[in-house]
Amino acid sequence: AKYVYDFTEGNRNLKDLLGGKGANLAEMTNLGLPVPPGFTITTDACRHYLAAGVVPDGLEQEVAEHLDALEKQMGRRLGQADDPLLVSVRSGAKFSMPGMMETVLNIGLNDESVHGLAKQAGGNDRFAWDSYRRLIQMFGKTVLGIDGDLFEHALDTLKGKRQDTDLDAGELQGLVETFKGIVHEQTGKDFPTDPREQMRLAVMAVFDSWNAPRAILYRRQERIPADLGTAVNIVAMVFGNVGNDSGTGVAFTRDPGTGRQGIYGDYLQNAQGEDVVAGIRNTIPLEELERIDKRSYDELLGIMETLENHYRDLCDIEFTIERGKLWMLQTRVGKRTAAAAFCIATQLVDQGLITIDEAVTRVTGDQLAQLMFPRFDGGADKKKIAKGMNASPGAAVGKAVFCSERAVELSEQGEDVILVRRETNPDDLSGMIAAKGILTSRGGKTSHAAVVARGMGKTCVCGAEELEVSTSEGRFTAPGGVVVSEGDVISIDGTSGEIYLGEVPVVDSAVVEYFEGAEPEDELVKAVDRIMSHADSVRRLGVRANADTPDDAARARRFGGQGIGLCRTEHMFLGERRQLVEDLVLASTDEARQAALDALEPLQKADFTEIFRAMDGNPVTIRLIDPPLHEFLPDIVDLSVKVATDGATDKDRKLLAAVKRLHEQNPMLGLRGVRLGLVIPGLFAMQVRAIAQAAKEVPGARPEIMIPLVAAVQELESVREEAAKILAETGVEALIGTMIEVPRAALTAAQIAEAAEFFSFGTNDLTQMTWGFSRDDVESAFFSRYLDQGIFGVSPFETLDREGVGRLIRIAVEEGRSTRPDLHLGICGEHGGDPDSVHFCHDVGLDYVSCSPFRIPIARLEAGRAAL
Ligand code: ADP
Ligand code: MG
Ligand code: MG
């Protein structure tokens, strides 16, 4: 195996093997840019070392050969006493992990070669001793594992109020002695003076730094695989610390915050490596380099342009100037904000560097989502009182309220409110809709509050456990005894999870205003507009909305939704209509039941009429009632208390009996969905009639009737027959189809497709049933542990589990189409708005995805990206 690549041998496509830094150093070398010579030890070697505990056979030999070649090229030997070559030993993994791993500079210095280095620099003793003390400091910390503060402290004591550049050669020489003392004291050994031994130890330390705790943590957060390993780059040293004609800097080829072209960078004279970012002295803006060293400055600008044109993207760079000579030490395609990503992508199209197709692939749905949330004004004064989980991004300000009714009341009076609950449940929906934001003290990122809030695009901080919430007293207590009572203004940041007392000013998202219909004006919105239009023109997947109300339906249209993929009907039975549902449940005769249904029908019809109007000729998939009936009845505890007191009515007692009768151990697996339709005569028929009547009233209405929770074709057949009859009687045309959300339905899709004109994958339930866990219960119980242990990298409720749930979907798609080739296929679980899941839906051949109105633009963009 080949474990070592000279910079002249690599290129930027070899990131897997050479790491990002090594691959790009090679790329720059081959572009003819001034890169100090060097070579890269591959990630293969690192993986071998980490697995076996020893470096692979032949590595040392290969390194020695490359070092020989480097020494020949440079005309000096590593650490040679009278004229030393020095090198840096630098980590560099495939994905950049800024500051997470180790690098050691000035390898090759010892008590003899320090004098040789001074001679090289024209008798500059100060510079040589400064380099030597840096080596001991970095080597001591990184390779020998000594607490870096010990060195820092010694340096600070020596400096006093002076800057590091004020130390003279004698003082730095003294500091070297002090540092050597620290090494001896801490390790019981002398600082290693053999240059090759220094290098060998540094290489292994870089390998080991892959598994440093902070690196592990970073990878977990950024979802970088744990087994990639790092490459190691050995680079001939160039020196920015020789004097004021030298220095080091970092720069971006354009502004990573806005994408604007210009000079963005920092420079520090007479400094080395990390000094710029470590903040040891104040840096100067890069523009000022023009005054200090115009030749190097001009050359640098030229190189930045070369790099942009070559990488066709924003690059960031590290450079050093040694006595008027510019050296490039690193480049990579730079990180940027979401706003900059959109602007840069379209700027590059205008510059002719990339195509508009490429521009679409350069931005992500997650970045678009970030642009859609309002934000707190970063510069404002804030009084933070607690922190919870950042469940749904955005910034919300309002009066704290502790129940839904109050939230609705105040918002109707034009007040902004934040709904504060211990946790929310479906009954809080009206309050959640009325509120600007939602704050809970319990529950994780997939708790009811979090999921619903995200679906609505509403700011939510959940699980703020530091808060003592008392809904009955209408107040909460935060750490430090801060009490917030109903009506007190609070501000919550769903992007960071932070909670503030009082009003923090909010800035609106221009991108949302654009989706709402505003003309694109600023550069960012114009960029979003261009990219969205192109994504729409290339995508194959349709995008529909999960929308239950006319308002949501209308927003869905404005946001580009091409219909409704899921219109839930259950919330249409809440509020004042509960009464009628109670009557339905309590009905002891056919007449009584029919009377209750008859009372519900016109209300349902009105619901649908409005939604059909809002959808304006686009398809509307209506799911017949799905949840267990007891969800519509009063709480068992409340009711028991009531029945035990004097004021209870006969109906209360009957209701309590019904609640007890309908109580289920596992409601998720109980009497719900199609099962309900089969057990309660007339319920589904009433809904279908309401749909048909409404469709007749709205010209062009395109209803699709969807039966939930089907597991066997027989269930579907009997409901379908009844529905088809009603449609025929009213003369309305509508597709009849089913959700695929029970694994058995996926596995028997060929049969089910014979009775269904469409499938819509209900991936929330399908995920629950495939994994065998109930979302409401597992979240707080063990999900965080599963994520920590890497059992899954991301919650399967957030991103569709391709291997398991995805496999079932694949089976259902293939088998369903085998018996009905024109079977229409969509997805209506929350995954429909998740970027990775959208790509899966494209790959597996669905016709559309359906998601909450607010996520429609994200799904449109990702569907476009998936098609490219
Ligand atoms: P990181 O990945 O943390 O940026 P680097 O390997 O890039 O670490 O190195 C740390 C610092 O040392 C950077 O500022 C880099 O430019 C500088 N540096 C690395 N190698 C050399 C070298 N051969 N000569 C001069 N400076 C170097
Ligand atoms: Mg670097
Ligand atoms: Mg379901």
C-alpha cells in the first residue's frame, strides 16, 4: 500500500485519502501557487494505527524517503545544526473540524539548530528563540499532554503588561529554559531533541487527536462518521515571526456573511500560525496589508481570484509572509451563512462560473428554512432567565399565558401571547395557533409542542426544565427566583432555546414576505426567487400541503403547494362540536346516533367547502376520522371528580361510563382509523356525504378520499363500497385511496392497490409501528441515549429511516404498481418536509410529497435538488 503522497501527487478529489487540507494543498501546489513543499500521510495509515495501536508496516520507511526528498529539495536536513529545515506536522480530516485536532509547528529545533535558524535569518536570535519556545509549548501540550496553561502562565508572567513581540532574544532564551523545566517536571523526561523523533511523535499525536473527546463530540454534533481518521501533513516551515516584514493572516475570497465580493480578512505582523485567531494581539484588517507590503498584497488578491475561479466557489485561506515572500498554507471551500449561500450561488451564475442547475445544488432546504424564521435583533439588550431546547426556530415575543382559552382571548384582542405549558396536548391546538410562540418545561424535540410548532412554523422552546410552571396559579418561576405571571412579557428564541424577560426586538424575514407574495427587492430575496424558480422547473415530485383549515390551505397555495396531501378531519370535531361527538358516543339507539351524525354533517360540509375554495381546483386529499373516540371525550380524572360531587348530571355519569368503556391500554394500536369506520355505522358515510356535497358546491373541486390505518384489503373494500355508492348517488367524482401506515399494508400492497386508486405513506405511524415504539413515550425516555450511542444518527421521526421504513415503502411502491400501474403515490408524514426524506421520495418514485405549509418551499427546493 502507498501511505504517503507528495503534494505534487495529490489533488482536491482525494479528500477521503488525504483529508481536506492535504488534498487542497496538493491542488494549490499543482496550480503553481506558492505552497511550501511537503507531503501527506493518508487517512488509511491513521485508521490502521487507531485500530492496531501501531503504525502500518512500511510507513516509517515511506515517510523517511519522502523526508529525504524534501530535504534534498530544500537543500537542508531536518534539524541540521548549522542550517536546519523545520517542518510543521498538521492534522487534516476529510471534513473540516476547525480547531478540534492538533498541529505542531517548528519541528526540528533543539539547542544546536536554534543557532542555525538564527544564522539563516541573518543573525536574528530573537526570531530563533521565539520559534523554539513555540515548539516546546505546542509539542508539550499536544504531544506530551502537558496542561497548556502552565506554558501560558509562564509566558504571561514574563511578559507582564508587554506584548509577546516586546520580548527580546535573551528573555525568549530564558523562556525556553523555563519551558524545558516544565516539560521535565511534568513528564520526568527531557524535551526530545532528536528532530526525527520529534516528528515521529508528532505524527502519532495527530493520529491520536482524532479520538480526543472534543473531536468525538464535534463529529457527533456535525454527524461526521467516527471511523474516517485524519491525514497528517508534513509541511516545510515558513516564518511569519521573523520581523515586521513578515506576518500571517486568514482571508475569505468574499464575505461569508453576505456573499459580497471584497477583501475580507485579518492580518498580524510578526506572528506565527494560530496567533491570528488566538487573539494574542489585535489583528489589522487585510486591506492594510496593501500599505505594509503592496507586492505581497497584490499577489494575494490575484491568488484569491485564481482560487475562486478554480474552485468556482467562496474559498477561505491561510497565508504567511516571510520577509516579503507570500506563502499559501491552506485553502478550502469556505463555510457561509444561509443568506450568503443563496447570494453566492447566484453571483457565481452571473459570473459565468457555474450553471443555474449547479446553483440549485449549492444551497439546501435547511438553509432556506433558516432564512424563513424571524430573528431577534442581535445587538439588543437581553435579560436571559433560562434555556430550554431549541424545538422550532424563530423569535417570539408576547405576554405569557398559561392556558389555551386565555391565549385565544388575548390574541383576539390583538395581543401577542406566548403560550406557556408544562407540556401541550391536542386540546391546546387553538391556543398554539393563537400564540406567537410556545414554551414548555417538559418534553423533547419531538414532543407534541415541538412537532406541532414546527409544523406550523411557529417558534417553540420546549423542555425548559429549569422552569417551575404552575398553570393553575398562572405563573412560572425561573432560576434565581424570577417569577413570570400571566400578562408579563417574555421573549423566546427557538433557534437557541433561550428565554428572556421582557421584549427583545424582532426582525422579520424578508424571504417569508416574498413567499407571501411580496416582490423580490433585496439581493437575497432575488437570489431565493431565481433558485426557487429553477428548482420548480426541474423537479419531478409534486409538493402538496398538510392543511386542515382554509387559512392553512390559502398559505399553502401562496407558498407554492399544488394541492392538499393530507386534510385531517379530527380537529373539526373539537371545540363546540365536542357536544355532538359526545352525543354520538352516548347514542343508545340508531335514531339517536343518526341524529348526532346529521347534526355534524352540515358543519363538516362547510369545512370542506372552504378548503376546496382555497385550493382552487387543486386536489384535496381528505383523511376520514382517525383518532380513537375517547380523545374527544372529557378527561377521565376530571370527569370522575365531577361525578363524585353533587352537581353532576345524568349525562356526566353516562359519559364517565363511556370513557371507561372506551379506555385503551395502547390507544395507538386500538380502535381508530378504518376500524372506527367499520365499528361506528354511519360515521364515515356522513363524512363522505359532506365531502360530496361540498364538492358539488365548488366548481372544479377535486376531492380525494383517504382511508386511514388500513392493514387488510378487506377493511378497505367494505368502506370503499359504501363511499363509492354515496359518490355515485351525488354524482361527484373522487379518487378513493388509503394511507399506508401499518406494516402489513405495505407488505400486502399488491392486494390493497386493487381497492385503492392512491397510496399516501403515513410515515409517522409507519415509523412507530415498524420500530415498535410509541413516539410520545420513547422521546423523553431514551432517544437522547440512542443518539449519543449512535444507535441512530438522527431520530427516525425527523428523517425517514431508509433501511427499515424505507424498505417497506419500496416494497409497497413496487407491489402496488404491479397490480395498478397508474397508482398515484405520495407521502403525508412529517418526513414530507424533511430534506433527506424528500430525496428518498424522489428516488423511490413517489409522485408527490406533502408537508406543512411552512415547509413547502423547502420541499420544492429539495425536490429540485433531488432531480439534478
Ligand atoms: P488548523 O487545522 O487548526 O487550522 P493548521 O494545520 O492549519 O491547523 O495549522 C495551524 C496554524 O499554523 C495555521 O495558522 C497554519 O497556517 C500555520 N501553519 C501550519 N503549517 C505551517 C508551516 N509549514 N509554516 C507556517 N505556518 C504554518
Ligand atoms: Mg488551518
Ligand atoms: Mg396515522
